[in-house]
Amino acid sequence: MTLRRRAALALLLPTLALMLALILAPATASAQMTQACAPQAEEALENMPFGADAVSTVRLERMLNPAEQGPEFLGVRAWVRLKSCSGFLIIDMTRSCFVRQSYTRGDCAIDGVTRY
């Protein structure tokens, strides 16, 4: 390898590493934000009128902002599959993990929780 190629490669590698870090950073940050809300989702489930054995699965996902203005992420949504029904219990949280609302979809019905 010539001296000129080595010099070009020495300049190119840090630039490529920086570009890769900038590309991956938003995905990593949003995944961290999603997982940061797991304790609040668990607490909301503990306050429901059923036991932990009634829950089949819990999936946390980011709520993306469809508008061009404002933050990219609006918050986190927990999709809770219950063993007793074929719908979901949904827990909506803000970016700071504050539980805004809980509601059910499908044939799930829980006392005290809005059903859509």
C-alpha cells in the first residue's frame, strides 16, 4: 500500500466511524427510551384488577410523531396481551414515562378501563 493510500485511509476511517455512530445513535436512544418506561408499564399493570398470571405478553414500542413539527417520538405504548381475551390492554405513556391513559381493544373488557 502506498503512502498516499495510507494517508487517505487514515483520514477516511474516523469519518466513517463518526457517520456510523450518527446513524445508529437515534435508534439506540429510542430503544433506551422505550425500555426506560418498562417500570411504569409494570406499575400500571400492578394497579389493574387482575393478577400477573393473567398477562400473556407485554410489548413496548415508540409512538412516532406523524407531524413534521415537534419531537420525533411522542412517547411509549405498551401492548399487553391478556390470556382471557383476544384483544389488547394498551397503556399510553409520555416521553417521560407518565401514564396518560389505558384502554382495551378487541374483546377485552376490564372494570374501570375504557373499551374501544
